[in-house]
Amino acid sequence: MASEPAILYFGTPVVLVSTTNEDGSANLAPISSVFWLGWRAMLGIDGTSKNTANLRRTRECVLNLPADDAVGAVNRLARITGSDPVPEHKLSRGYRYEPRKFEAAGLTPVRSETVRPPRVLECPVQMEAVVTAEGSLAGDDDLLRGRLITFSVRIQRVHLDPAILLDGQPDRVDPDKWRPLIMSFQEFYGLRPAKLHHSTLGRIPEHSYLTPDTERARHAPVR
């Protein structure tokens, strides 16, 4: 049947995006509109968010992926914003201004290697990235133009918790160990405790997906 759901969040990983504010402090906010291709990612962010302003100004961020056991910390970030004043549409949804995001969430900032924003210690996956392009998701609509922003980013350093790696393989994640936090229609979910079925694509060696971005990342200057 035809249907008109208000949102189309069928299920994507939660990402905690950290950026740097004008005074050098860190901003941290969850998003669930993101996808990856190779060592590139596309982020979808509210045009009025503090992270949007920071990404435009600094052109860098860290994409931190929490495991499902960090749901409490992510929830504490849900209705706070680093934007002051709080945008009207966020006020109507119960948001409040909070500049100390890490403290509010109970998370620990860790120094990054190639970018200024900090990583999140408690996240098993932390990816340092630089912005390569910006776009508008709804540029064709007069009412939505500027409200839905996309950022294309290039990953230049990946940090992984050894606990989620394949035994003896430091460059491969074991999907049976990795438990991402999933956002589906405004609710939190995790993955099943085991694989549903073997994937034919899983027979392709992972190294065949390498792109020049991997070599480029090896030479990213350390701050």
C-alpha cells in the first residue's frame, strides 16, 4: 500500500561527530545519516547545527562509532545543541544549549593524530576525516534549501579497538565481534548476536577494495 511516513530512517549506524569550536573546545553530536564508500563518507547534517558551522570553518572532524553498550551516553546527547541561540525548530522539540558535550554525555576526549577535533575514547571505531565537498540535500526546495546539508569527507586515520578485530589480522574487523548502535525510526537497536547468512560478497578479498586514499592517509601529517 502507499504510505507517507514522516521519516525514512530504516536503520543506519549512529555516528558521534566531533568538531572544533571557535574557542578551541570540542563539539560532539550524534547523526545517523551517513554512508561510506572506500575511505570516503557522506554525512547528512542539520544546516543549523554547531557541527555544520564547525565543518565549514575548520574542514575537519572525527567520526566516532559507538557500540550498542554506549546507548546511554548517546541518549544524553539527543536533545542538546552547541548552537547558541538554539534554533527555533530545535526549541520546539525540547532542545537546550549545552557547550560541554563530552561532559554532558560522560564521554572521554582523546587527542587525534591528524586533525584537531578529539576522538571519543569509549567508541571502538574512530575515524579522523577532512571535508572535501559540501552540498545541499534539498536545494531544489525554497523552504528546505540550506536546512539539510551534506558533507563529503575523506578518512585519513582509522583507530580500531583490538577487541573487534579478526584474530591475527590488524586491518580487518570481525563482524561477529563488532556491535554497532543502530538508529531505526528514532529508536535504538543492535545487531543479532550472530550472522544471519553467509554473504557471497564476503568471499572477495578485502584488499581488492583498496583505493589511493589509503596510501594518501598514510602520509597525512601528524599534528
